[in-house]
Amino acid sequence: MAANTLVTITYSVPGAKRREFEGIIRDLENRINSTQQAVRFSVYQSEDTPGTFVELYECDSTPAYDALEDSLDDETSRLISRIATDFAEARQAVMTLRRFS
């Protein structure tokens, strides 16, 4: 799939919570990628800033990303919510990029 839209969500996870976070984020990655056709999900960790993570959603289109939340099962939605409330520190940066051409 050639992505036409990229969505990134960047946040930090405190050191004491990282091990549990890593297990949850791997589960989330497997769940999203095994059920979605128009969105591919991956997670990156900063080499320069320990504990800083970037979720990357590679999407066919912006509407495909917008529809993602409605297509997730309850457990996947719960994991996303838990990451946002229990692991990610308050400052989160979200960026949507659309292919130029």
C-alpha cells in the first residue's frame, strides 16, 4: 500500500511504565494491522530521547484514518484509551501529512 496520508502521534512514557507500555503497544499494533486494510500502524522509539514514542499511521486517505476509530473492536479501543490515559504524558503532538503530488 502506498500511503497517501501519514498521521503521527508523539508522546513520552515515564520509565517506570515503559515495560508494561511496550507489551500493550505491541498488542495494539498486531490488532490494528490484522484487521485494517486501508491503515497500517507502526510505532517508533526515539534514539535521542529515551521514552519518546511516535505512532505512525500510514493511510490510503485521510477519510480512512478518520474511519479507523469506528471500525475497531472494543478491546482495541480500550487499549488506545489506556495508552492515552495511563501511559502517555499529558503533552501529545498529532500531525497529519498528505502526500504532495
